[in-house]
Amino acid sequence: MAVDTDWAGRLFKASGTFTKSEKEIADYIRQFPHEAAFLSLKELCQKKGISKPTAIEFYKKLEYSNYQDFRAGMMSFYEHHIDSYKASSRIFNKISSFSELISAAIETDIKALNLFARQFSENELKHAAEKILKANTVYLLGPGTGFYPAHYLYQRLKRYKLNVQLVAENSTNVVDLLFPASSKDLLITFMYMNDTKSVIKILNSVKDSGIEIITVTGTVDPGLSEASDKMFYVNRGDIEFKNSMAVPMNFANLLLLAVEFAGGKTLKENLKKLEDRRNEFRKC
């Protein structure tokens, strides 16, 4: 995706040196970028109950020479979250009925999808589709609401006669399910939870198998990026419409179509055989 990753790179590089207070600043910015991006240095210190020297030391560890550059880097990385927040706030101020709520929800999803379309890379989509086709087994991990796009791909990819395994993040046997993974396999993770620690732990636990890891997320987390071979930043939509999974589900469907397109005649023949079998079953 066309996302400025400079901020994430700086954050990851410096994260090992953070004090407790500095880690709290980083966590606050990640969770509330629409607030943090508009705070002055004084306001940030008051918000987090820290001293000015602590805040200065934090942004210097990220190799910013002044607070203005630090905030500009933050805004550049989180701009889609920030724009979404302002747009949805304006919409909610206008809502006074359920009919208006329906229109507003559809409008925000359309805006999010249009933004997604402008960001998307054709080469990245092609690469991901080819990886799916070449993998011996495609493992799909979907914790929380990420289960929906993961399960959707799990159901649909099987129709192409691809070997697919759905992994439940809260399952007691998640390690067992991923144990057979090798360098010939692929793990696709849909990550849409605030707490990334458990998922990062899972991804790191299988890295020594050589499996390639693709993560689809709207969460900015250096640890998640480091644990993955490829990241797709796919936001859920406007911040105030957090329950919408329109964009991630659209991405899953787009990925499915890309696989079928890249798979060509063989995959189309498999779909035809499946339809023939369905027709025979209905006659019984």
C-alpha cells in the first residue's frame, strides 16, 4: 500500500531503548492518533502527565530534531486515520434519525473504499495472488473481527482445490495447527485488534519454519511489521464507524479474484467441476 512507513521505521528502531514513560507515549499515539496529532508539546505533556524533557527525549530517540518535525511525521503516517476521524465526526453531528444513520454509514464506507482504491498497488496484489497459488498450504489466521475475512478466504479458496487451513487465534492448539508449516507454505493474518502482543507471539513462533507471512491490518505496530514478511495496511474505515469491516472484506474478495485471475484456466476448470458436482447433488 502507498503508506509512508518512515514513522514506523523510526519507532521500531528506537523501541528497544524506550523508558516506561516513553513506551506509554508511543502506545497513546498508536491508539489515539487523531488526538495526538493536534496536541502541542505542552498539551502532550499534560495529557500523559510527563515532563517536557521526557517528551523531548522521546522524539529525539526517533531522530527528530524538533517537535514540529516529530508531529509532521506522525501526521503523515496516520493521515488516513486522522482524516477519517474528522469526516465521521462531521457526519455524526448531522445525524438525527435512523434513515440518516443508514445513509451516513454507507457514505463513510464508500469514502473508505475509494481511499483504499487510490492507495492500492497492482504489483502487490499480483505478488500476493502468486504466493497463494504457489504455497503448499495457505494458513489463515483471523483473531477477533479478523476472523470474518480469514474465514471468507478459507471457504472460497478451497473451491479452487487449494490446500487451506483456518487457524483460530484463541484456540488452545494454535501451535499444533501451525507446527507443520514450512518454507513452502504461506500464512495470511488479518489483524484488527488493539492488542497485538498475542498475534506477534504466534507469528514469531513460526518464523523459524521459513513460512512466508503476509499480514493485513489497519493497526500500526512496529513489532507486527517486524514479525511479517509483507504488510498490507487496510483500514477498517472511519474511526467512528469501528464496526464496519467493508474495506477488509473487500480486500479479501479482491485477493480471491486476483487468485482466480492469476490461476487462469486451471482454476476456472476447478470451479466448473464444483458447479457440476453441485448440480448432480441437487438431482439426488
